[in-house]
Amino acid sequence: MELKIKQLSKEQIIISIDRLTRFKEPETKYLRVYMDIITSNLIDPKYRKTDLENMDYCELRRLAEEIINYSLKNMGLELIEDYSINQRLYDYENSIFELKENVKELLKNKINYRAITSFISSDCPKNLQWLAELGFAKDIITVRRQKALKFPIEKLLLVEGITEETLLPEFAKIMEFDFDKNGIYVISAGGKNQVVKYFYRLAQNCKLPVFILLDKDASENLCEIQPRLRNIDRVHILKAGEFEDILPEHLVQKTLEYATRNISLAPDENIEIKGSRVDYLHEYFRHRGLHEFKKAEFAQLVKNNISGEEDLSQEIKEIFSELKFSVVS
């Protein structure tokens, strides 16, 4: 049956390929992208969501790739039958995830990535820049190190929150251990309980080593994680409270001075440091009549004030030492 297709725009193609090449469980991302494309851009035959959910994976793949390639051809792009990028993507996903045979069928597509690379610019997400390099780079690891592509990913760093996600990559650069050059992918789970759930999924389906960073009060969560730890995984429990507690005091002070440099404020000698650094920061912001203390915003302020190795505490250095231990060179 001849398909009646509504052409995808260049932006839609870029968004779709971006989603397909992110770090995510392949079955989830491929099904979502394929179904979205078929639902939005296949005019005839028209399928309902329930039809697609029950459709054979090979047929889903065929319909989606036909819509994409039709759109590329209508844009005037030459569709050379070179599927080397497709094969490298397949090999990569198969090397980092445990894939069922039907899921492998989703990856065995003939999407014309070679034509799509003409859309990819230097300001595109790193996964798309990596995709473009797959078209001709023989040694993609060397290219990743040279261009800080992040992909292919070699190790996962699983953390509780936004502070670690924001600051660890910056501290790593100071330690000459650039995450993007070394294939380190940071996952912010959104709390210690979510770290456990996230790790369970990774340990079941992902072949990559996972380095888990937990706050001091996460001993109960550690007990849940330990039975599923593989010999390639590592856990670091902070020695003092939360990540904010292991930031050097002078860095925190420098950040606060930076944040309030243009504001006339009351003296802060009456603010007592009780308990955690986060408690102190909440009180500091309240006492000074500033907006509510928010971890994400404060992490960005700290990031702007990191200047050298003196801004790394001993424990932060220890974390990097442990993290490097099992990174593949």
C-alpha cells in the first residue's frame, strides 16, 4: 500500500534524531519517536495509538523510516545508500544495553542518517555532534577526547540532586578530568530514594559501570543498593551531610559576596550556623531579605565563582580519584 505522508520539517527531524541518540533505554525512546512520527505525519493509512501499541516492531520501524526518508528526499537531499552510521549506532546501543531481539529490530533501520548530518551544526547537542562524527571518524574515542563530545558514554555518575549535577563537571575540569572528554554521563535522580530506583533499572538493563554518590544520611538507601551492585559499580557516601557541606567555606563565602555585591544588606553576625550548610544558607537568604534559597540557583552561582584547585575540598578530590579508578582509558 502506498503511504500518504505529511512531510516532516527540518526541525522535526532534528528533534526526532536528538531523542533517538540520547542516553536512554532504547525500547522506550525508539517506540516513542516512531509512534510520534507515525501519528503526526502519516495521513493514510491512519493509525490510532492503540493500533501502534499492538503493531509489530518491524512494521513500526518501516513506517517511521519511510516517513523520515520521504521528508529528506522532498527537501532535495541526496539519499545515498550508506548505512554505516546506522550500524555504528546499533553496535553502540547493543554494547551498553541488554537488548531483546524485538528491540534490536527497532534499531535495524534504514533512516538516512548520512543526509541528516547536513543539518547538524556545532551548536547542536553533543549527541548530535557525535552522530555526525560517526559518519567518517574511524577512532570515535579519540574524536570524543579532542572535541569533548561526551558520547560514546563509558561511565554513569548517578547523583541525588542538581547541585552535584551542576558542580561536579566544573570541578572535574579543574582536575583535568573533563567529563565530556572521558565519556562520563551525569544523572541527577532527584533524591536518595530515586537514586535506588534508578540504579535498579540500570543494573538490570545497562552494561555500563555506575558510580553512585550519596549523602551521609543515605545508609538505609545504601543497604537497598548493595545487593544489586555489580563488580563494575562503585558507591561513595559523603562524610559530612549533603554535597553543599563539602564545598570549601571560602568558596561559599566568595559566592555569597558575589550574589549580594550590588545589594545593601544588614549585617549577618546574628546568623548562627546550626546543622547543615543548607540550613545556614536558608537562614542567610531569609535574614538578608533575599529571595528564597534554591539549590539550583545557588549551584549556578557557585559554578560562576570556581577559579582553581583551591576551590576543591579534599573529599571532592577523593570522589574524583575513586571515579577515575574504573574509567576505561
